[in-house]
Amino acid sequence: MLNLHKKVRLELYTARLVGVRRMPGMVHGKRMDGRRMRMDLVRKANRAADKKVSEVRTMLRSAGLRPTRQRLALAEILFAEGNRHISAEGLHEEAMGHRVPVSLATVYNTLHQFTEAGLLREVAVDGSKTYFDTNTEDHHHFFIEGENQVVDIPMSNLRVEDLPEPMPGMEIARVDIIVRLRRKDA
């Protein structure tokens, strides 16, 4: 409640600064009491959360996945921040931080299901380290050694030429390039 109270005060202060006539907490020009104002803000936040859950549910269904509680929660965490690269361990840590009770095995299984459904792209940096990329478009990656960070390389910055002919009966599905970087010694 303390964070919500601070948010309400900040919204009121900001509204006064920019000269907004209808501020949060005002109904028909009359000020709401604190409890009623908090309930109004909670309702608005719940509506926004419901909309996000609905979008994630639709995305999972269109990918042919059943939107279970755990898949919904993990998908919300994964796709909330736009394009990014994350390991299963990193997502598990974030899920625990959001109080989503899932095991690491469930996180791995869910990430592999999302990858098979085309929602994620798997980036194998080493035989032992795999990241999952929410950007499924064709692109390549920098891997910053020592920091275990994966960064996108835009396609316009790299050309791949003179690929070998695939074996009979095979075709090239895609080419993944990982350019390893390390910090220069100062």
C-alpha cells in the first residue's frame, strides 16, 4: 500500500505541475477519500494487467500452446521488456522475484516449448551455455566474454557470402554467427 500511496501522491503532484484539470482521485470535481482513490487505481491497474494477460494468452494460443498458469506467467515476464536474451537460470531468477513458483526444470521445458512454437530463438554460445532470444527475426550476435552478455548485430552490418553447398537432400535453414568480444585491457 505504501508504494501505491507514493504513486498517487506523485501523480497528483505531476498533474498540478502540468496543469491537468482532471486529476486522479477526483470525481465530478470532488476529491475522493484515500481508500476510494486507492481502489480506483487498483481497478485501473487490474484492467491493464487483464489486457496484458489476454494478449499473452492469445499469443500462446496462436502458437498452438495451451495457456497454462505457468506458461502465462513466464511469457509475461519474458516478453514484457521487448527484445532480449535470457538464460533459463536468469528467467527462473526473475520468476522467483515476481513470486511465480516454478522449478528450473519447468522453466527449461517452457523455454524449449516456446522455441519449438517459434516464439523464441535459441542461441547456443557454448556447449554448456544457451540463451533464448525474444527476437525471432534473422540476425546475428555479439557475445561479451567475462560478462556473459549477448547483444544483437543488425543484419545490415554483416554479410554472409560463399556458403558451401548443402549435402544432397538438405537445405540451409539459417546461419547463426556469434562474434565473441572481450574488454580491452586499459
